[in-house]
Amino acid sequence: MDPKGKVAVITGGASGIGRATAQLLAACGAAIVIADLAEARGAETVAEITAAGGRAVFVKVDVTGEDDTRRMLDTAVQRFGGLDILYNNAGIAVGLPGYPAASIQRWRRVIDIDLQAVILGCYLAAPLMDPKGGAIVNTASMAGLYPYKDDPVYGAAKAGVVNFTYSLAPWAAKRNIRANCVCPGVVDTPLVRKGIEEAKRAGHSAGIPATIIQPSAIAAAVLTLITDDSLFGRALEVRPSGPRLVDTPAAPGTRRRAD
């Protein structure tokens, strides 16, 4: 899919990976709906995009709510005439104290935002993309591909995103909607830096890795998943050394799909 002339909705679009992706897609000619709870940062991102000649609007959204999510997607249709791209990017971590010391409310919130909001977004976006089709990208994590002892609830939620994305592969043939996920390593975002500072204050050893990934690298990976029409039901891992498509596991008695 060529983003030029298309309409994209990006959750968590006010900062970090979402902001970098919004800027990149806008530069490619897409109209952007930035969905986030952070109004000031969202307004700044819209201002940057419009100053560069792009089109963007901000919508304050709690992605765990059905009404908010519907309003977010309806904004794309009402303001820009349709919905072609959905990037389910909003996410949080459990933070300190970690599981199981963290409150039930805290780790349930992580699952609600990191996994259930992705499922909800895809559910509500699909009818708006039919019958013309579209592209969906979900932010998972390397923590969803490998065991993550530092935050097992976060890892479980992201693993759910990976498997959910794999399981949407048939949508490519049935609905002309390609769903993929991006699995970043540690990215230099405000959320990550806040977590590191909180860990330091709590006396835990933490620091910015020497090879931390920049948000622009993840935005470029997301663009690849949007523009490469051969990719669906796939996970794109992004390490400091670059991106790598992960082999999609096959169920027993079936053959892995050839690309």
C-alpha cells in the first residue's frame, strides 16, 4: 500500500514511536489521526505535521473504551473520508513494583491497553476498511517473542499481540486487510526513560543501553509493513542491528505459509 492519499489512525501517537510514525506517514502523503491521552503533546505533533505541509488532527482517546475507540475511528472517516491504516501502538508497562507486588489494577490496566485495546481496535476498524481493504500494524515487542523476567505481565500482553496478529493472517485473503506486528527492542522513548529513572530512584540498576533504538527506526519498520503487500500475519523484530522477519509458527499437521 502506498500511504500517499491514505488515512491513518495512530494510537499513542503523541510521543515516541507513535509520533515518529505519524511524522513519517504524513511525509509520505497520508492524513493522520493522532489518538492519545496526552493533549499537549498531541497538539504539538499535529502542529509539526501541519507546519511541514501535512494533514493531521488530534483526538483524546482512552483506547480501552469502546465508545472512545469508535469515536477515534469515526474521526478518520468524518475528517478525511475513510480509514486505510490503523497502527495500534499505545502501550504501557507495569513498572515498579513489578509483578506480583504490583496491584491487580495496575497489571490489569497493562493487559487492557497493550492487548485488549489492540483486539478492540482491529474489531472496530475492519468494518470501516471493508470492502476496499487496509493495513493494520500492531506494536508488540521483543518481550512478546522471548521470556521477559523483568515484566512478565507486559511480556504476556505483547506475546498475545504477536499470536493475535499471526491469527489474523486469513484476513488478507478474506477481507483484503493485512495485519502485521512490529516487535521492537529497547527504544528511546519518554516512557522508557521514565521507567529507567523510576528504577534508579528505587535503587535498581538501570540505564540507557549503549545501542538503544531510535523511534525513527521503528517508524521505518512500520512503514515497511504498510507498504509491502506481500506481508500479512507476520512479526517484524527490530534490534539495534536492524529488522528481521520472524518465522511464523505452524500448527501441528499444517505447513508454514511460504512468502
